[in-house]
Amino acid sequence: MAIEAQQVDCRGCGAKVDVHAGLRTKTFVCEYCGSVCEGDKVVAVQDMQAKREEFKPWSHLRLGMTGEFLGHEYQLLGRVRVREETWWWDEWFMLSQTGFPLWLQEGEGGFTIFRVFYPTYPINPWNAGSFVKLDNTGGNAQVRERGTGTIAFIEGELTWGAVPGDTFNYMECHRGPTRYSIEYSEREIQYLRGESRDSQEIYNKFGIQERVPPPLKFDDDDDDDDDDWQDDQGHQPYQAASSESNSMGAGGKILVLGSLLLGLGLLIFSGVAEGFSKHVKSYTFKAKAATGKGDGVLLTDDHGKPIAITLPKARGAYELRLAASPTGRKGWRGGYCWWTQVAFLKKRSKTQLKKIKAYLKKEGEKMDQWTRYQKVHEVNAWFGRYWGIDEGERWNENAFVKQHYFRTKDPGPYYIRVYANNCKDYSSRKANPVGQASITVAIYKNVWMTRWMFWGGITLTVLVLLTLIWRFRSMFSDD
Amino acid sequence: MPTQQPNMACPSCGAPIDAERRFDEVYNCEYCGNTAFFTQQVSAEGDGTPQSAPIANIFSRFKVGQHGKIRGKTEFNILGNVQIEYPSGYWTEWHLKVGESDFWLQEDEGIYVLFDKRAIEEPLPAIESFQAGSSLDGWNRLPRWFIIEVGKAKVVGFEGQLPWPPKVGEEFTYIDGLGGGQVISMEIEADGTTAALSVGDPLEYEDIEITSEEAGGW
């Protein structure tokens, strides 16, 4: 049974217009002159003949049709065509005999029935994340679409004020068949909750005999194709919403998972990689008076010569582990330090040596024992110890072990020169630690340079965790 | 059974007015549709000029005079209603009597809220700064209040018995919000200082059952 109509005068042409919702009818459209009336004012005029054809619904629904929903009969009273930049959808307004409103959204070849509701957990649509929780009917809903809709056409009557050309922001969320729609402006946020319905089911409820138009595919990359997907009634379909714009799609999940695995893998590998290296040889140097000038002390072999080593061919880098032997402490407070330079040398060729010799002669200088060597790699390290008493507590700080990684393109014979020098401070000079020190240089081959792996792994893992935290915050954010 | 107050008659047509409640100030004549205002002394002159605000068909499942239950246990009688127009449409506030207490059932686009009035114990916040999406925290011992609507509205009609005389046609500002699972609503009159605060529970359609005859469906 259709809802009893009352007749009101069109504010534009005076024609009698049927309205069904009594005082609650806020907007009605005169089908004769196209006046969109709100109260006693004409707020817009539509060219009904042209617009009705242009904005024909995709389905076969028409105003005045009745169908049973939620156990009661509803009548289609109004329709609003909403346009986005490249697609559109229809909002059908339907009312029960006792004035309960429902909204039937028609888009993408399907239908959703909406009711207004107050969410248990109101969200602020302006800054909502990709997942939202609005009520306790289930888990989080995924935000599938956001945008700004423009009212393109109105027919029939509505219980709210609407004018063609009006715009509003909207946000659509999905969770299984449950749908949430949030329409918002600075003045109002309206929350709607609904369920998607099969098109054939809607047709059956309204007793429509025609076949449901096929859901048309939409190529959202090509806006110029709009005309291509009109059906035989000249209908255009609703554009499939991009679900990837605001959510993490399959690609995103793979990327995050892959990054996490890579980060953890790098961390683990950097921890175990040390076990892959092989010890080549160790050399211990004891203090010897430097043969050069200054106050440095040369640590060489027992013969005061650089040690000849052969660097084997290595798949990875070499590692140099320097371990200095600490000298003792004297007194309650004190300290000393020294700088150490470990140089890898190669013998110069005879031609080179000849040229250098000639040059030195010209300058009036003489060759020393190091002239015949060319430095190809150098490691500088600081060793030292400081101790004292603060507030009755003894403290001691020292640094006697250093690691250094290096690569050389040419395995083969090298010479090592170790040179140390007291720090400039008074206590170091007084203690003369270098004079008492010794240092062990251990060489390892097939070394993985894992420091970048360690920091890369840390960075990657932290980034992934921050991403996940941000996403979870978005999922459970209430505003 | 409604009782008839002595000396109470419609100032327009003279028809006797049944009143369930001794201290209500507004009555709407069921014969001529006129509205009569009465003071606490039950004076037929009221505040001077009787006003008329005939109600139109508000197309609702509820009617004045019906009774029913909320969530199957709280019984209520519908004494009157107020029709309010706002830019988006209309809403109806139904004046309910629950026991000896007054409640307001707001009906707006298919959602229902059972409101109870709350005293305002703190200075009014600066309403100019409010807009949908903003929030108010810790005011008047209320939970954090997320604003969902701000606008201007006016009473356009009423019927039945009301505890106060509605100011027909006079615009007021309303601010609706959600907080702590409840709906909070504040109405501020044009003078900017007189305000009413209500806190309510949202109800589903199914939560409200009309037990008197002519109970409506969806």
C-alpha cells in the first residue's frame, strides 16, 4: 500500500505536487517546471526533460515503487544523483508507512541499504586512518574511498535540504557485507551504517521483472572511457573505488613483510658472520726505540724491521684486530694514552726507488729504511687508560682492543709497520706507556663487513615497526 | 485516566483541556489546535497573548497520548512534542513522562535518543570555535565530547503538553556531540547566555515499543 500523498503548491509554477512525508518533507521537486523547492522558496530549477534522461538511474528502480524491507513496506520517494570527478552514484530515499527512513545506495552495479546511526566510537573523518572502528558489531572496517560528491540532480522529495550543485565530503568503509558511510562538512558529520544487497534481491523486493543490468567494468585509469561503458539504456556505471589509495594492498603487505624479514635477516647475519672469517696470522710487537725523529716509539719485530706478511686471496674483506697490552696503574688518579698507526707497506719497484733516490739527493737528503716501502693501507687507533676516584668510588676506563676492516685488491707480500706515540698530555709522557707497551696485530681473511648490515637491519626493522604501529594506531584511532 | 484541571479551558474556543500534569505550562487544544500558556497558578491568560502553533503532519510512528516501553521495561507516556526545523530538515522532540520524571525522545532521520536534562554548572564554552570534528574536554563534568553537528534551528510547531512554553520561530544554536557512548546536546538561545544541556542514550528502533493501540511499524 502506497503512502498517502498530500498535495502542495509548487513555489515556482503553482502546480500541485505530491509529497508523502508531511512536514518532514524539506525538499521537493516539481516535475512540471523543475523547481527544487525548500519550504516556500525555489532554491534551484532543473531542466527536467533533459536532466531526467541524462541522469537516468542505472537500475530499473523508479520513484513510487514499493518494496518490503525489514518486515515493512517502504516506498521510493526521492533520488539524488551524486557525482564525483569521474563517476557517480544514486541515493534513493525511501520511507515506511510510519515514517522510518532508509537510504538505498545504487552504485557499481549493486545496492546498499543505509540507516543513520550514532557510532559508539565516533571518528573524525578529516584525520581518520585506513581502518576505523565505529561500533561493537565487529572488527575494524577498511576505508575504501574518500572524496567530495556534488549533487547533480534531484527528483521526488527528501526530508533534508538539498540543492543541485551542493557538495559534501564522504568516506566509505567496508567490513564484509557491512558498509559505513560518513558524510561530513564543517557543520555536520553524519554516520550511516548499512549492508550491501544483491541487485537481484532488490529487484525482487520491488517486483521488477526486467533483468538486472550487468555490472559494468570500469577502467579507473582512463577517464576518457566514460562513454564507452554506457549500457543500452545510456546508463553509466559507478566507478569502482580505488581500494589501494588509502589502504595497504597485497603489494604493500608483501613489501612490509619482505622488509621485516630482510631487516631481521641482516641483523642475524651480522651477528653470526664473524664465525665465517678465518685467522691468518698474529704478530706481537714490543716497544723499541724509534729509529726516526721525534718522541715516537716504533714497535717492530725483534730486529727492528717491518714484518713481512703475505695476504692470502680472500673472498671478503680482511679484518685487523689490534689488542694492546695495558700497562699498570700507579696511584689513585692517573692516565695515559697513545696513538698507534698500523701501516701496510709494499716494496717500491727499482725504477721508483731510483727516482726517489735521485730526488732526495737533489734535495740533500738521505734514504732511510722506510723509503723503500710504499704505504698502501693505514689504520689509526687510540689506546689508553684513565682511572681515579669520584665521590669515594674508584673508576677505571680503558680502551685496548680495536677492530678494523679493510680490503686490498692485491693479495701477496706486504710489510707491517707499527708506530706508536705517546699522547701529548703530561701524564702520558710521564708514564711513557708506549715504552712499556706491546701490541698484537691479528689478521683474518674472508671477513664479511657486517657493520652496514647491522645498521641496515636495525634501520629496516625500526621502519617496519613504525609503519605497523602507525597502521595499528590508525585502525584503533577514535578521532 | 487523564484528569481535568478546574478552570482550564482553551482561551480560543473554550473547550475544556484535559491535563495529566498539574504544573505543565503549555497545552495544545485538541479541538481547535490552538496553544494555551498557563502559569503555575493555572491562569487561563498565561503570559498575555495565547499563541497558536498548529502542528502539521509530522509523519512519525509516535503520537501524543500513546504509551509504551523502552527496552521492554521502562514505561512511558507521550505527552507532547516539539517540531524543530534546521537547515538539514526537521527533528521532533517527544515529551515523555517516565514515572514522575520528564524525558525527551529525539527523533531525527530514523535515529532516536532518550535525553535527560542536565544542569549547567560551569560557564558556557566559547561556542564560536565549535565545528563538526572539534571536541570539548572536561566541561561541566562531561566526558570528552566529540562534536558532530553545529547549527541554527527554530521551533516550528508543537502539540500536547509541554513542561515549558516553546518559543515558536525563535532561532537558537544547537551543538550535538558524542562522548562516553552517549549523545550530548546543548541548545543556546540567541542571547548567547541561556542554554539547556541534555545527555541521552541512543536507542535503536527496536528498543522502543508502543504498547497502546495504533502502534506503528517501520
